[in-house]
Amino acid sequence: MKQEQRKKLPNKKIISSAKFEAKEQFTKSALENLKTEKERIVNYLKESGELDY
């Protein structure tokens, strides 16, 4: 009988670390997008006179 060659899978810690980094990058990107959107809305409201500060 031939023994099947198994593919070596990455260590679980490496996979978890990569997933964490991906989530962190997504969170940072989402936060930056929210900040940009907030600034755009605030500027729009200032220009229209709805917001004074």
C-alpha cells in the first residue's frame, strides 16, 4: 500500500494571527471611512446653514 502524501498546513497560530491582522486592517479602514464620511457630512451641514460651530 502506498502512503498518501499529506500537504503541510500552516500552524494554527499563524492562521489566527493572519485572521486577526485582516480584521484589524478592516477595522482601521472602516474607521477611516467613517471619519471621512463624518467630515463630509459636517461640512455639507455647515455650508447649508443647518449646523453652526
